Amino acid sequence: MKKRLLFFLFPWQVLFGADLSYGKGNFDFNFGLNGGMNADVSLDVDLLSIRENHLQLYDNVFLYFNVDIYKSKTVDHYAQYFEQAANFNPLGPSASEIAAKYTPIPVPVSYKMRGIDMNIGIGYDLLHQKGSYLSVGLGTGFSMPYIETESMLDDAQNVSSMLKTTKTEIMTYKLLPSVHGCYAVLPGLKFLGSLQYGYQFGSVKNEYINGEADISGTNLSTDISVEYAPFSKSSGWDAFYLSAGYRYNDWSVDTMEASVINPAFSYAFMQTFSMGFSSQFAYIGAGYAF
């Protein structure tokens, strides 16, 4: 009862009792237009995360959450064109012909990504014995990444004005049923895992096309980790632990309804637009358990 009162009266206590971790990994995304530009990009990403796997509220009910902040340095990548787009121009030389004269295709492009991802949910222990548990839950949350692109060659502006400096902003919400498990191998040593799969929807906006699209799809997220508490109860630091793990997230965009304001690009952008995201991180951290 005392822990529950602390939780409702002092929310900062939750952060104090959570796991703070740092990770490195990849953020991959692909996007394209039928009859237009297509790109598959993989960025090296740094991750800072605050999370709580299993904060017992009462009886078999618990809270879980994570707040992830990630960023990537600006990296040179290559925009890949559909062959039909690179060779189509009814008014003169095609993009590939211009590129062959001034700069090779694909054109070097710089990508930079920032973002925040937050999830929170309520779970219920189906089994809970001697530090081990098997649980189900239902969570929600949001993801808010943005991606900046910029052409690395002035000549590339003549090949495709779409490669000018532009920002793509994404805002999505989630509804994710989940399964959680923990196995206490030895006193102070635990293996943990979680699986979340559900619905994700939101919108994507782009500065250059002056338009936005409503998007929806499915989200799959897994997290496998190990926790080790190095101190005994007699030390008074038995609640402190170290952690390490691996996290994978995949979001498949199944539907997109676009609304493009700029009429100059109405033909290209009213075609089917494809998009998908995935990320994977290895991380280490430290935490304090109630």
C-alpha cells in the first residue's frame, strides 16, 4: 500500500526506480513512390532509454513503460531511383542522361534522424513465483521521429529537385497487446523478455511537397535482457542492478491516404507511396528496483 501511495503522489519516484540504459544500433527506413524516387536507408543510431519492466501496483497488477530518445549523426547515403523515373522526361533529357553528364546516379544524399518513442501499459501476472513471472498486458504510446534529407551535390538539384533540403515528420500512436516473462535463474540473476504486437496509426508530413498523409499499420516489438544485482541484502544495495539486452522494433505501413497541396506534384504523389521502419539496438544500463 505504501508503494502505491508513493507512485500516485510522487511520480518522480517511478523514474528513480527505473532502468537507465544506453544503446547503439540501426534505424532502417524505406520509402518510395511508384514512378518516382525510392530509397532504402540504414542509419547508425544512439539510444538513451528510461524503462520499467514490472512495477507492481497491487496483487497481480503491474505497470510497465519505456521512454526512448534516439539520434543519428549526419551520414552520406545514396538515393536509389526507380529505373522508369530516372529515364522519363517528356520535355527533354531524362534524369539518368543528365546525371551521366554531370554526376553519377545514384546521387549522394545526407540523412539525419532524431526521435522519441514512448510506451506505457498495464499488465497482469498469470504466474508469479520466487521472482519469476509470466504476464499479459495492454499498452499504448506514441512515436515521433523526423528525418532530414539534403543533397550533397549542387548538380543533383538539377537531377531531382526532390533532393533539396527537406524534413519529414512522423507522429503515430499505438495500441499493443503484450506478453512478458521473467525467469530468476539464481538470486540476483534474471532473464527477461517481452513481445508486443498491435496497431499503429498516425500521420506523416513533408515540408517540400507541402502535404501530409494518414498512415496505419502493424507494430512488432521484442526486448530480451538480463539483469544482475551484484550486492547482497546485508549491504543495503540489493535493489541496485546492472542490465544488458537487445531490442527490435518493426513497423509496417499497410495503408496510406495522401493529401498533397502543391498541384505541381499531384501526379507523382498521388501514386502508391510505400514506407516502412525498423530498428534494433544492443544496450547496457543500470537500475534500481523497488
